[in-house]
Amino acid sequence: MPSAQQPEPPYRVIAGEIRSRIVGGDLRPGDRVPSIRAIAQRWGVAIATATKVTAVLRDEGLVEASVGSGTVVSARAGRQPAPSADRGAGPVARGAETPDQQALRLRILRTAVELADTDGLQALTMRRLAAELDLGPMSLYRYVAGKEELLAQMADLVFGDLGLPEEGPRGWRAKLELVARHQWRLCRRHLWLPHVVSFTRPALVPNMMAHTEWTLRAMDGLDLPMDVRLQETLTLHALVITVALSKADEVRAERNTGMTLNRWSDSQRTRRRELLESGRFPLLATLADDAAPDLDVLFEYGLARHLDGFAALVRGPGSDHGG
């Protein structure tokens, strides 16, 4: 399933530059970092953008306000990493990791996934993640360059947990149904996942690429060029993500408002009845007044109709292909 790191806004790019100086030891605990006004002047950005830079670094626990000194590198940023962590500057390359470093990386990612599963992406910050692990933020930046890379590695991790059979069931349709339903269950289990998926700037992470490869291979034997197979792969993934986003948005709305979908639907009952009895929507008025849509049913309907359409393409005029 494709995923990507979206182009970072200017404030995150600037924050990354300052962060690199802290991680690299150029700026040490207690050292002053550029003020909001200095950031605006040096990088040619608005004061509002410069304010976001400082806010990001503060949220990550790298800087803090100091009376009489302005904004300085925080003492917490200078905490030493766990004994097993790499002590050099910059992220550790996976191939160069020791077993202890690999274990720490996995612990970081598992903890990040648990936080996102429980409280959502908005609650997942580098600062909170470091606190949960009882590490300084500097330790995290030896394994991930920032939150965007963290999200990509989290997605890769959970896709790695979702094993696909080497061959799968017989027939292209059964295979595509299998991979789509696997990914639907994965998105339901990790509601943050649809929000980090993109189809235009795919992140080069192995487990997600393996899912794309498996889906492409599911169409072996069909007389279709590879670009058509790729379009089908992306479209199938898009169907999963579209419905999964609705599920994720509903859970977030319930968390923010404290109101379940059924309660919200009940609260709209009077207004809905007024509209349906107005005579303007005679077809809608014939439908049962169900409390809430069933997204599992919607997903299965969309999957079936999509594959019906793809089957028509596969058969084509005079084609003998079938599912």
C-alpha cells in the first residue's frame, strides 16, 4: 500500500535545521537558539511561521524559555540515551544497528503505535513519545529524523505484522479480495493509518512495498500491461483508504464530542424528518430511518462492485480471462 511523507511546510524545515544543530552538538543545553525575530529575518519568513518553529522545538522538548536568556536548548535535550543507543549524531542506519539498537528501535515504534492507537495522531508528539520511553528527545532523533519519518516507520511496522500468504487463493479476484480485506482490517485496527497514506509520493519502506508487489503479482496471467495492473492496485488501495478514513473520522469525532454516532443520528432525527416530509426528496423518503450506516457493509459493497467492473475489463471483447 503506498504511503508517503508529504512535503514539509517551511516552519518544519527550519525546525529541522535547528534540531540538527542540537542533535549534532553544535548547540548544547543552555545555549541560546535563534529568537522568533531572528528566525524570521534569517530565513525570510513571517513572524507567525517563526513562532511555529519555536513551538515545534518546544513541543519536542528540545528548547525551553529561560528568564533573561530567551529561548535556550533544554536540559532534557542533553540527557544521555539509554546505554544500548547509538551515541553519534544523526539517525542510525538500520543496516549498521547492533541487536540492542534494533531492540530499542522496535520499542520506540511499538510505543508510538500504541500511543497513536489509543489517543490518535494529534496526541503523538516526539516529546510525549520520549517521555513514555523515559528517554531524552535526543535519543529518538538517533533513530528517526522527525515525526514524518516516524509515521512512515510506524506504517511499515504494522504492515509487517500483516502477513500475506506466498501464493494466496486461486484466481485473481479471490487474491484481490484477500489483500483488500486484510488492509481493511488493518486500517480498522490502526485508525491513524489512513491519514499517513498517500498515492503520489510513496515512501520506500519494505513492508508496504511488499503489499504493492503482492497485489501486482495477484494479476499474473492476465493479459494486462503493467501500468494497468498498477492502476488497479492503486484504485483498490484507494477504496480501502476512503472507507477507512470515514471510520477514523467518526472515532475522532466521538472522542472530541463524547457523542456516539447513534446518539448523533438520534439528535438529527427531527430535522431529518422535516426534510424528508417536505416532498423535495421523495426517493430518500422511501428509505428506512436507520440510526447509522454500517461501514463494513459499505466496504464490502464497494469492493464487490469495483471488482465486478475490473472483471469486465479483464474479460474484454473476446477475452477468455476470468476470476
